[in-house]
Amino acid sequence: MRTQFKKRRFWVRWIVPALSVACFSYFGFHSWHGAYGLNSAEALEIRRVELTQRLARLEERRHHLERKVMLLSDGAVEADMLDERARLFLNVAREDEVVYFN
């Protein structure tokens, strides 16, 4: 019986380490420079602060509108709120009044 030995090529033993280095390099680069990487943490923090401020403004506006709705839908509508709403919707003012627009 005759056997033939194949000589292993020297580059075959470098395939797995080369692929490993390529994968580590790819993921390392994107963990540093990617959209959610270490460099973008500052930009994300700035965006978080901006959105928190916007949320506070929107909540304040919502509370203001809820108070106005509560005054209108209490069952006993206050006279000045009724007058203000009527003047706003009908676009009416007396001659001796000064009108300020928001």
C-alpha cells in the first residue's frame, strides 16, 4: 500500500489568525467610531439634554392647557374664560378695549 503525503502550505496556518485579526479590527473600529460608539457618546448626551428640555416645555404647556380645559369644563364655566373664548372665536372686541395677541 502506497501513501502519498501532502506538504502543507505555509499560508494555510495563517487563515484563522488573519480572519480573527480582521474581525477584531472591524468590531474594534466600529465600537470606537460607530453610531453608538465611544466617540458618539458626547453627541448622544447633548441630544438627550435637548430632548429633556423639550419634554419639560411640552409638559408645562400640557399642564397649562389642562388647567384651561378644567376651567371651561367644570360645569360652572367662569365668566372671564367664557368671555375670552367667545371673543377669540368670534373675533369681537369693544371699541374701548385694547387687544393683545399672543
